[in-house]
Amino acid sequence: MLKRPKKNEYHPYFERYIELVPDEELLDILKSQQEATANLLQDISREQGEYRYEAKKWSLKEVLGHMADVERTLSYHVLAIARGDAVSFTPFDKDLYMANAHFSQLDFQEVLSDFSIVRNCTSSLLSCLPDNAWMRTGTVLNQPLTARALAYIIAGHELHHQAIIKERYLQKYNCH
């Protein structure tokens, strides 16, 4: 079982995601999250996918696209670090990514399918890492970051957004 990362393995900003992850087998958590997100969002209508709980907030479809973008990015970071590349990663601009993603032109189910594909790729990568790869480090926000911490951040980021989706998007439609 992959143990929870220690606080010296990541920047304090990421604690908000890591603390959400339960003390269970991480690969099992990722699989159950994928199923939970799919079940939560499988029957979303076009109208619901376009819903914004405030005028300048992302639509539900955009939130889901953001989740896939972040996971893609963090999975690449895991790959690079696990393979021994002690690279320093700069944070990406989520609003720039969103402005250039054009999720609004996609069907909600296409975005949901893409998210599922990204998660399958992440799970495949993580399941194939050798034990010694988890503690290799790169740098993010001028602080060491382990592959293990990144894997937990991926899981916590999804949990963070599942809660937002339930509270701010689906509550209007009594969908959860």
C-alpha cells in the first residue's frame, strides 16, 4: 500500500488536496473515484452541462474539462519525476488553459469520456511504477515534490471538484 506523503514532500498549497484522500490503497481510490464521477455525471443534460452557478464561473462542462487538464499535467509530472528527471515545473495558468480549450464546443458526454480516458492512463502509469520511483523528486513552487505526493494530489483534486460539483452545480437540479 502506498503511504500518504509526508509534509516535506510537497508545497503547503497542495495540503488542501492531499488531506481529502482517505487512508486506503491509492489505485483503488482512483478507480472508485472514476466510477463515482461517471455515475454522478452520466445523465447530465446539455442544459446542466452549460450551467454556471455564477456569471463568471466555469460551466459544469468546463469544470470537468479542467479536471482532465490538471490530471494530464500532473500525470506528466509524475512520469518525469518517476523516470528520474529532477525537473522544476512551473505552475500552469488554469484560466489560459480554459480560454484555449473550447470545452463549450464539445458535447458533455465527450468531455466525460475524455476525463475517463485520462484517468485510465493515470491509473496505468501509477500501477507500473517501481517502488523506488515514488520517492524521486522534482520541484514545484520552489519546493521538492515527490511522485508519491503528486499521485495523492491527483486523487485529492478530483475529490475537491466532486464536492464543488455536488454543492454548486448539481444541487440546483437535485441530482445528488
